[in-house]
Amino acid sequence: MDSREEAKWAAARGALEYVQDGMHIGLGTGSTACKFVELLAELAKEKNWKFVCVPTSEVTAKQARDLGLKLDGSYPDFGKLDIVVDGADEIDPHGNLTKGGGGALLREKYVALNSGKMIVVVDEAKHVEHLGDTFKLPVEIVAFAWTSTMQRIAPYVKSMELRKRDGKIFVTDQGNYIVDCELYAASDPVQLHEQLKALTGVVETGIFPHIANVCITGLADGGSRKQEF
């Protein structure tokens, strides 16, 4: 196992500290979050603990079902959650996040906002001084008149492109499109999020401002460090 993978596993293991029997838990999407789902399923079997889970994507829902984790009976609707454990594409020193690399940012934000605590699991490469330093900002938009929405977004970002996969427009679980935006160096993440959200056609942005409560950073040696916000 390479050091990056070891760090991701270490972050996922660190999040287990927040898990208790009977919890309602949000399950994130992505390469580190999926490791937590696997570890959670192992914990449930080992201790005979019961959880009610809400996945943030259909990919995560399938993984959870395959591992024997119980989904909320009202899913895709759901009530208040105790915690959510999810990854991030970037995290700045203030705990602001860039998310959406996996295309699940809308559901991820819904779950995060309905959780008592958001625990972010990352490796050291995800830490940045400013959002946009290493990753383009995903913005989810409605498919209807998407070119017009992109024109509305254009004044606020340096450049952008419609996300495609295998030569076709990428479609989210909600049937929307994603625009990946290069940000200006001086962009204020909270202000930019509010400006973009006000535009007709924009469903959600991948900026998660002041939503994360804890960040667990996995280290290459198998350890981890914790930061609270």
C-alpha cells in the first residue's frame, strides 16, 4: 500500500472515534469516505452495533447495502443525523471546504447541514491556504438552458468548463450538470458562494463554508491528527 492510501485509511480509522451504537450516520462519497464506510460495516459486525445510515450518492448507497449497513427507511428523504463523515477536495485553515469532485456535492451538502457534526477525513495533500489553489470549484447547475447559466457564472470566475465523462456531459444523481470553475487567487470563498447561489440556474456550489466541525488528517505513517473548528 502506498503512503497516500495509508494516509486515507488512517483518516477513516480516526473518524471511528466519533461513532456510537445506535447513531444515525451520514456516509460521504469519495476515495477516503468509502474507506470509512467499509470500516463502519466492520465495526457493526464486530460489536453488533446498529446504525441507520444516509448515503450522499447512489454509489455510496450501493456500497452500504452491499456491506450490510441499514439505510434510513425514508431514504432518499431523512431526518436529523448525529454525524456525517465525508472527504473533501480541499480544506483551508478556517475549515472551509471545496467538494464535488465525485459529482455528489448537492446531496453531500444536504446531509452535512442536517447532521449534528460534520467530520472531514482527508490526507495532507488536501490542505490548502486558499480554496481553488489545487482544485477547480464544482458548481451544480440545472440542465435547462445551461449555457445561459454559465454566462451568468462567468463574471465571477477566471475560467470554467462543463464537466464531461467519456465524451458525454456528466449528469449528477439529481439530473443536473456540473461546471468546474478556476477561481481568482483573491476570491473570498464565503462571498463567492453567496454570489453564485444567487444566480438563476445555479443549484449549489462546492464551497462548504463554516460547515465542517472536525478535520481528521491521515498521515503516511498510519497516524492522524485532529483539528476542530
